Amino acid sequence: MIFAYDTEVALVSAAALINTAEATPDSLSTLAELDVFVQEQQFSGSRTHDEAELRAVRRMRGQLRAIWTAGEDEAAELVNQLLAQAKALPQLVKHDQWDWHLHATTPAAPLALRMGTEAAMGLVDVIRSKELERLRICAADDCEAVLIDLSKNRSRRYCDTGNCGNRANVAAYRRRKAGSAA
Ligand SMILES: [Zn+2]
Ligand SMILES: [Zn+2]
């Protein structure tokens, strides 16, 4: 494991949130889609189930993407803004099937703020351990999805939103074949 377990969960979840904007069509367009996302990512806490909540989450998605592609100083600044915006107060908590981990917002804080804060807390670890290089954009030519490389040898290049890795392997195979035939 590169980071603490809850940090890795938070980072994977942040990448999944950002990548909902890369799906065609956008996979976070309706409240029903938001419900599915919240359930899949196991976000606990309060919900308002309205358009304002959806809009706020979609805005947060953009804020997180900006951090993903920022340089170190800018990323630190943006993470601090998120934490300040949520008046983050880190607390160790234990709930459901989860052992001790950090929450920095209360369950009553709005969903978008809880999502942003959880991501920000994960990004704190990434930045202070000088691992920002692990936040990447998919290497496939036609894909702008983000990924978090949690591999030991920093070898991950493709997102997991579709089959970018497979497509790249097939293309490389075709190029090799074409080369050997020539
Ligand atoms: Zn929790
Ligand atoms: Zn991709």
C-alpha cells in the first residue's frame, strides 16, 4: 500500500467522481445517477436529493479535476481552499464496516462539501509525501479521464473508465504486425 487505506479509497473515489464528466453522455446528469454514484462510492451522511445538490457535486467535480492537473504549489493552494471552504476539522471515526479513519466534516455537511473534503484529505497525503506524479491523465490518445496510480512501480498509464489499456495493447499489436509484414 502506498498511502493509508482511507486515503487510497478517497483518491480512487475522487477520480471516479471526476471521470463521470468524461463519460458520453455525462454519467452524473440526473439525481438518479447521483444516487447510484453515492451508493457505489459508499458515501454516508445527509442528502437533500435536489437539483442544487447535483449542481454542487458537479461543480466540485470540476474543482477536483483542477487539482489533478495542477503543479505542486497550486495543488496545495487548491486543497487548502477546499479544506477552508468546508471548515474541515479532522476527527478519527469508526462506522459501518470501516475501522478508524479520518472524517473532516460532520455527517450534516452538504454532500458536495463532504466529497470535496474527503478528496482534499487524501490529496494532503499525496502532496506532502511528494507523490503528486501519481495523479495522471489517461495515456490513451482520445481519453481525458484521470487516474490515480497506486502501483508500487508507478506503472499505471490508463484509466479504468473503459478499456483504454486494452485498446492501446491492440493498437500496439497491430503496429508490430504491420511492421513485421513490411
Ligand atoms: Zn467514514
Ligand atoms: Zn482512458
